[in-house]
Amino acid sequence: MVVTESAVLRVPEQVELTFEDVFHQHYPRVYGLLFRVTGSVHDADDLAQEVFLQLYRRQPPIWQDPSAEGWLWRAANHAALNALRSDRRRRAREERAFEGEKPMRLVTERLDDPAESLARQAEQEAVRVALRRLKPRESSLLLLRHAGLSYAAIAEALCINPGSVGTLLRRAEVRFKEEYRG
């Protein structure tokens, strides 16, 4: 049998990724997820940097491994949920310290319409409260899907069967709606 050049399968060369490549590829989506959860530009940036620092310090280095993306989403998801829990505990301490007085929230952005801004902040807080009331896996499913991840990526990030992501996601959505309205 004669093998011609056109009959030979060409295997693409494997390009070795640097940490910087991985950072630039994934940072916007990781930051976006964390910003939607925390509602703070500074907190989201700090958490995203912590997640990438953890990735960088992993031994052996895993950023070239295909499973690194799943690890990255798990770490970002855990950081987001920890931020929610930490915020809840901080608020409880402040409420106890000020005997029911609510601390004033500083606004760092220019507001065109105070009523719209207040309504938006109230809705965002209601979403955060509803997410805190869900089980961690339910919150994770919703956050990762809202961040734009595919079912396969969500399954990898949460270590669940890819075939069950849709069902679990639907259940989480139903529970979220109950908590949000409740």
C-alpha cells in the first residue's frame, strides 16, 4: 500500500500555554462571575486575583492541563460563595453592633436617577439574599450558568454528571424563584 502525503493525518502541533495566556483567556469571565455575585468592582477584582494566584501556586503547575479550566471555575465559584457567606456574617455583626441601625452604603458611581439606582440596588440585594438561602450546589449551578458556561463546563467545574446538569439547573431555578419571591 502506498501512502500519499494527502492521506496522512496531520496532527496539529500542541502549543504550550503560559500562565499569562490562561490568565488573559479566563480572567474576564471569572471577574464577571465574581462581580455579579459581590456587586463590587473592588471585591470582584480582589477575588479574581486570589483565584488566579491560587492557580499559579498549584504544584505541580496545572494551567496547561485541560482540567485547569474546571479547577478555575470551581475555585471562582467557591470564592463567590465564600464572599456571600462572609458578607452575611459581616452584616450580622454590624447589625448587632449598631443595634439595628443599617450602615450607610457608599456610592462611588455617578447616579443619573436615584430612584432607578435604588430599585436596582434593592433587586441586586434580593438576588444575593435568595442565592444565600439556596444550597451551595444550587447557587453554584445558577452562578456558573449565568456566567455563560456550557453544561459540560458546569459539570466539570462541579464534578457532576453532564447528563444531570439540566435537571439540577431547572430545580435550582425553581428554588431560586421561590426564595426570591418569598
